[in-house]
Amino acid sequence: MERRASLISKHHKEEIIGPIFDEFGWSLETVWADTDQLGTFSGDIPRRQSPIETVRLKALLGTHHTDAPWLVASEGTIRTSFTGLVEGIEIVALVPRGTGTMVTGRAMSHALHAVSFRVDRTTSEDEIIRQCARADLPRHRLLVGTADHRGPSIGALATKRDVVNVCRRLARRDTSLVVQTDFRAHLCPSRQRIIANAARDLMVRMTQYCPKCGEPGFGDQGTIPGLPCRDCGHPTDETFAQRWACPSCRWIEDRKTKPATADPARCQWCNP
Ligand SMILES: [Zn+2]
Ligand SMILES: [Zn+2]
């Protein structure tokens, strides 16, 4: 297998992904493409496909711009979980140029620096400055746009003064503004760490070969609950096995985890 790939990126992700590929003996070149057409964090361009389909389409934007056997792209999702915590989820994918199967690496973290607040004509300058104090400026940046995504948005703002000025400029009688962390990869160090972890997960998978078909990418796909209770034998929500799967032939292997039984304190029958 030739370990040569082209990264399709608009926002300098080679600085994040390149060193990790290098560590695993891959060479990575960069192809610039306007990946914003597949969706932006500001919401100006909504993402129409799932993250997995988006990362595949993004990688394929490079098809005619490189002769590397593999195309690489990354896709992030930022969402608020039901507990109210902001989650950053990153996928980095290797897509073969010809036939073959995409392999994905993933990472999830709550250590994402994210702020968001509304500004309308009644919001005072002091209030905007007070809210900006939570934004970790200038290490992170802010982006101002209209709440309805109809107007323009202006990002990469590094100072409170810039944010106040842009809010003044964009303010209209009828719409409110949203000020939020600018999540574009080159401006968001806390997101960069998650992208790096996803790239590492991908590289590790590429060293693991499927025992059935021999293709790379064999890896952990998640946990299977149902570990039996030590006292009554009833299945619990505790992890019973780690599921490994092959993206090429779909071969699945459930690897049992230790211990073999669950603490009765975790059992809905013994300790409801
Ligand atoms: Zn029990
Ligand atoms: Zn396989």
C-alpha cells in the first residue's frame, strides 16, 4: 500500500494533520478547495448531508487535482448534548481515489471552547464587552452574523473592540445578531486538538488489518452493553464487549472485556 495522500482543505488543516501522518510514515500534500460549499459552522451555508457523507464528498473534491492514491478530508460537528455540554466531534477520512472503501478516524471532546450570545439594538456596549470576556480572545476568535443567517457574517475577530464595531455595523432594526466562537480550524485551537486526535485514530486504524479480507482500517466501533450481573445473571448496561469492524467487508468481531460479570450495584434487578 502506497502511503501517499492529498489533503483537501480550505483552512490550513495540514498543520494539524500533517505531523501525525508523518509520524506513521505517510506523506501528505495539500490541495486547496472551497470546502465551504458543503456547509459552514456559521450557518451561512447549511450542511445538507450527514457528517460521514460530507467528509467523503469533501475528499472527492480533490479527485482531479492530485495523483495521490488517497484523498484526505476532515469534518467537524459541534452540538450541545442533552446535559447542556458542548461536544466537538471530528472525523478525518482517507478515501481511495479509485475503487475501495473509505476509512474514518474519529474523536469526541467536551474540551471545546465555545461561546454564543445574542445582540440586538437594546444590547449595550458594556454588555457585549462583558460577554466577550468568556471568549478566550485572542487565542480563540469570534464571529458575528445575523440570527436568521440572511445577512453577512464577519469572523476572525480577535478583540472586544472589533466585536463591538462589527455588531454596530451589522445591527438592523428587525434582526438580532449572534456572536459565537469562530470554529474554523485555523482559528480554533481547542478544535485543532480534537482534529489531531481523530487523525491519530485514523492512522492507528490503517495499521490494523481485517482478519477476514486483509484490508486496512479494522478497528473499534463501539461498545456492546449487556454484561451479566454477578448475583442474578441478568444483563446490565455495563460493557459486555468491544465491537471491532472492517469498513471494507463489514466483518464484525466482538471482543469480550474484563471483568466477566457486573457489580450487582449496577443491576436493575439487584439494585433498582
Ligand atoms: Zn442482578
Ligand atoms: Zn474485511
